[in-house]
Amino acid sequence: MAFFKSSNTALSRIQQDLNHLMNIKPWDEADEGPFALGSDWAPAVDVKMEKGHYLVRADIPGVNPDDIDIRLENELLTIQGTRKEEKKSEENGFQRVERFSGSFFRRMSLPGSMDADNVKAKIHNGVLEVTVPRQEPKAAKRIQISS
């Protein structure tokens, strides 16, 4: 498992470098990429800009909603949590475990102004869906100077 994690980390870093060279910015992974320090796995994430909001979907089957933390700070949406390890079964001396357990972390940049008070999240069939409403940027306000 350690080889797989380090391989994905290396691949993630290569993808980040290529994106940087090609100046690809939309929906970019902020900071660490999908395998952040301390993460054991990274759920697949889709981000879509729809009229008036962003729609973010993350594949997190088997994760209890109580074990998920979603935060929106400025233009950064962070989804992190843990999936508890299931019991491993052995038959005829063979053991196979393909589902990751442990902590996960995804952070993505959502450009523009967000309405943090009206973000909604739900889980259906193992897919977390986060709707982040966009809001019009506040107009510049002239400040009077007092004497």
C-alpha cells in the first residue's frame, strides 16, 4: 500500500507540474494536491460551474457523514474526513483489499465570490454533493475622509 500511495503522490506532483507549465488553472488543486500530507487516499472529485453556483461531487462510498468535514474559506473548498477500515476476509489463503481506508483530503480553488452562508451538502449512493452558491462581488464603496 505504501508503494501505491507514493506512486500516486509522484503522479499528482507530475500533473501539478504539467498544469503549471501549461498554465492550467481552473479547478486547480490548492496547496498539496489530492494526496495531502497525512492523507491515506483521495476521493475522485468533479467540479462544475452552473448558473449561480458551483457543484462539487466527490466519490466517498462507505464514509459516515459524521466523519466528513467541509469548509469554505475565501475561494478554497476543503473536504476531508476518514473512512473506517472494514474487516478483511481470507479465503483459501488469499487476501485481497482494494478499498482504501483512513483519512482523505481534497482542497480546490473556486474562483469568485461565494455565499458561504448558503452552502449545502448531501450524500446519495456514496457520492457527496456540495453546492456552493456564487454571489456578485460587492461594489466598490467610496470612503469619505474625515478632517
